[in-house]
Amino acid sequence: MTVTVAYATRERQYLWSVELPPGATVADALAAARRAAQQAAVHLGHELWDAGPVGVFGEPRARSARCEDGDRIELYRPLRADPRARRRERVRRERRTPGG
């Protein structure tokens, strides 16, 4: 089966198409994509490959979950700040600003 492993930064999207045997897991797909990335001299950091959050088509998944043919496995980069906390701070600033 063939799956795609995806990782995106603000500047660029990386896609690795990997061939896997039936019954392969998300962890197997990540290992295959990591080898492909290293061959292409793309270094994302071991913590992302080893422990970063992952999902399939935008749905969070465990690394032990089985893959299906055609899956898009996504590596998620860590958030710089909690979006809820950022929104609360923005609202506080707007309330302090005259006319805002």
C-alpha cells in the first residue's frame, strides 16, 4: 500500500510517498518517511519524528494505529502559543484601547 507523510512549515510543505506492507502502522510510515527525508537531506529534528503529534487526514491518531492505502499521515508542529490564550490576550488589549 502507498501512504503519504506530510509536514508543513509556514514556508514549505514536505510530502513523502512511501510504500508499506499490509498491516503497517503510522509509526512504520513515519520511519519510512524519515529515511526518505534523510536521503533528501531534510532534517526536521528527532523529537518531531519520535514523539510529535500525528494524525490521518486531520484526525489525531496514535502511532500504533494501522494505515490504510491512500492515507495522508500528518506530522504536526508544536504551537507557539495556545490559541485560546492568544485570543484572551487580544480581547484584553482591545478592551484597554480607547475606541476598541
